[in-house]
Amino acid sequence: MPHIIVKLYPGRSEQQKVELTKKIVKNVVEIAECKETSVSVVFEEIEPIDWVEKVYKPDIIDSQGVFYKKPGYDPFLSKQDKKEKNYCNQKGFVNW
């Protein structure tokens, strides 16, 4: 405890994953007040074509957990919807 799963597109180098792991572990140990030996980190590389089915639907839409940081994207929006959403966000409109 705790076990952290990082899901991301392929393409990060081993060096990037090691650096990210070190920073995740350092912060988890400090904030969760646990020992480094109790922290584990796993990387799951998900191809972009599989992201919606393997991550977005099960882990975001159907999640039973509490979100402390929601994603700022919606793969189901059309290009026009995304443009309108960006416009509304820039103008300070809420509840788009």
C-alpha cells in the first residue's frame, strides 16, 4: 500500500519512466506518510486506438472511485464541439 498504476500512450523512454517513478514515490511517501518500501508503481502502455475502450470508459466514465483530478478532454466530442468548448472556456463561460 499504496499501489499506483500509470496508464499512458507508448513512447516514453525508460529514463522518463524511472524519473516519473522516483517523483511519484517521493511525493507519495511524503504526503501519505508511508515507507518507500510499501509503494509500488506500474506503467501500462495503452495504444491510442485502444484508449477509449481500455481506459476512458472503464476508468473514467464507469469509475466507482472519487476523482481528485478529472481529465480535461472528452474523446466523444466532435472537432466542432471541441472548438466551441475551448471558446467558452476562454471566455469564462461555465458548465459547458
